[in-house]
Amino acid sequence: MKVSREQMAENRLRILDVASRLFREKGFDAVSVAEVMKAAGLTHGGFYGHFNSKDDLVAETIGYALSHDGDGSVDLRAYLDEYLAPRHRDNAAAGCPTAGLAADIRHQTPAARAAMTAGLRSQIERVTKALPNSDAADRRRAAIGTWAAMVGALILARAIDDTKLSDEVLEQTRAWIEATLSSASPKQERRSHPGSRSS
């Protein structure tokens, strides 16, 4: 029975969505094409109607996951609270694709690394826009440092088996980012800075 173009497109998105969750949860190497297709409710043989290989799936999934990670704008204070939280740490499958996939990207294809590069550029731009108006170079530096600290803290918090220390890594990284951004803000803007705590 021939599948319509609409159904093919829907199936492809379902595969990407399932692969995105599985890769974030288990890693690229631990997930097979057969597992992805089964979880998507599709036959293994149908995979090659959508992708040329698992490497192709990995690259496409990275691009898909990162393009669906936010809408281009962010309330930085709320984002920090949500991102650097135990609930996010404990839900890797539905969590940040950068933190979930970045550590393993260096072993992947150039196409996969290019997709991660594009995603990083987009995320840096999102964070930059959330910072208060100041020198463009300072804002970009703060955005890169903030995002690197957030991702790094989440990866470390997930890597260890001491829950108390894991919680501390998240909490102290959030506090450090807020303090750093507040101290770097122009005095007239500190009161309304999205990364500062109100008394």
C-alpha cells in the first residue's frame, strides 16, 4: 500500500522525535535503528525511505532537536531557574539537547558536528538577546560564558552519584551566573536585570 507524501512527512517527524529522546537518554551508540523504528511504531525496513544510514539519522536528529529547543527568545532568570534544576537534570530524554548530546558529538560525522555548531550559534544568540543593553562584545562574551556554564553544570550534575553534590552544582552555578551578570550590568540597569534576584 502506497504511503502518501503527508504520511511520509509525518512518519519522518515521528522518527526524528523518537530518536531525539532516545539519543538524549541513552547516547548515540546505545540506540539502534531498529529500536528507533520500533519506538516510532514503524517497520525497520521503512527506515531507508527516510534516511540513508544511522549517521544520517544522527545528523538530522541533532538539527531537529536543536531547532525545537526554544522559540528564539528567553527570560534569562526564568530560564536559569528551569534549566539548572533537579527536574531538568533527572529528565535527560526530554531535556536540553546540547547537554544531552554534545559530549558524544566529537565522535560523530562532520554533518552531525555542523548541526551542533549551528545549534550553538543559535543558542548564543538567544542568550545574548536576553542580556541587558551594553557593549556588543561584552554581551557576546557573557552569553557564551553563561551558556557554557549552564551546559557544563548540567552535564556534571548528571554524571555523579551524589545527589547532594549534584544539587549543589546546579544551585551554585545558577547563583554564580546571576551574580556575574548582575555585577557586569550597567548600574542603571541592575534593578531590572533578568538574571538578578529581587529583594
